[in-house]
Amino acid sequence: MPELPEVETVARGLDQRIRGDVIESVWLTDKPQLYRKQKPAEIAATLEGAKVAGVRRVAKHVVFDLDKPKSEHAQWIVHLGMTGNLLVVDPQRELKKHTHVIAKLKSGRELRFVDPRRFGKLSLHTGFEGPGTEPLTIGVEDFVELFRGRKLAIKAALLNQSLLHGVGNIYADEALFRAGIRPTRRAGTLKREELKKLRAGLIRVLNEAIAAGGTSINDYRDAEGAEGLFEIKLRAYGRTGEPCLRCKTPIKRIVVGGRSTHYCPRCQR
């Protein structure tokens, strides 16, 4: 599933390409699992004629801020799910299988949502906020307070979207590696200095991944269809059995909170 850096990359790319454009017409699939609260006809009616005031990320969602007078909803929310891609293309581009949205823009281009596994979600909203705290801007004291007294393993706590939204499996592993913290430790047992180090490592790795366009492990692509390049910089995630880049100890894989987890048994304590 695309995590914070991938969704941020998509949102920034879309904002650069379609901010100020107008959605002239919309075709939406009739697959019911893609819709949360509204029906396809209601979403289409809201989008048609709306100006895209901007596109941004909130948690793991792409938020299209709409400028449409007298509209009940001011935002179109897209969750990419496991395999979703939002692409801005020429209308003559071959239509991919599993295309679920085609929005024709006044500029002559099309915005398409392609999602083979159909875990993505579409909805309308006003004043949308994520379920937890934004990890890129959280202060030290707030970060420390999030984990105070929690019995969850720190890896599982990082993935709890009601605490920090947007952090997923890849970047939780990478942040814990950089902070030298074992993923199985109880969150509430971490000292303040350890949590400060974890916060700094998390912010650093998220920003590095954004700069690299994200990580393309499976189906993720940006708004132009390009892969992310952060995979070559991974230090823990997906490197089972490979030597630690610090101490040469083989990276170990375990399961924490039902999620595959990678760490160095020597460097992370």
C-alpha cells in the first residue's frame, strides 16, 4: 500500500499539473466497493464543473480541494488502496484495464484512476482531517506523549493510524533501524531520548523518500506513471538475510502485529 511519501509524491505531482484546471465531465465505475458514503452519480455531479483549487495529502489520502459555488462538498478524497494510481494523461493514451475514473479536464487532458485490486476508496468531504497526528510536523513533546504508557510494540504503535497517520510498514522499519530501536520493544518503555531519536529518524527517512519519489515495491507510480527510487536506499525493509549496512550482521525478519518486520539484531536494541 502506498505510504506517506508515495501519497505525498502523487499529491504534489497532481497539484503541479492540474491546479487551476476545470473538470468538465466525469465517468465513474459502478463497482460499489470503491465508494464510501456517496453514490457514483453524486460524486460525478459534484466534480463536474468544479475547478481544482489544489491537491494535497492528508494522512494516506489524496485531497482535491474544489472550487464550485453552492456545492455541498468542498473536497474529493481518494485513498489509493493497495494498487491505485492517479494519472494525468493525453486522451489518446490507451485505456488501462481496471480504470475506474476518467475525468476530462478543460485543458484537454484526462485524470484517470486505475486500481487493479479495487481496494481504493472515493468520497466527498468538507474539512477532511486524518485520523491521527501528522508525522512530518509533530513536535518532540507531542511525539513523546503519544507513546507514554503504551503496551504495544513500538513497531505496531508506529503503524497505528490513530496515533501517527501516514506511516506504514516500510518507513516504520527504516525509522526504527536509524534510531537503533528494536521493533518488539514496548512503546511505553522507550526513554525520552530514544523517542527523540526515533522522531528525528522518522522525519528524516520520510523526507528522503519524498525527495526520491517514494518506493515502488509493487504497483506504485507517481502522477506521470514513473516509479519511485527510494528502494535503493532501504537499509532494513525487505533485506532479510542481507548484511546490515552498519555491522554486517544478517538482517532478520519477524512478524510484529501481523506485519512483516525487518531489523538488525545487533544494531537495534
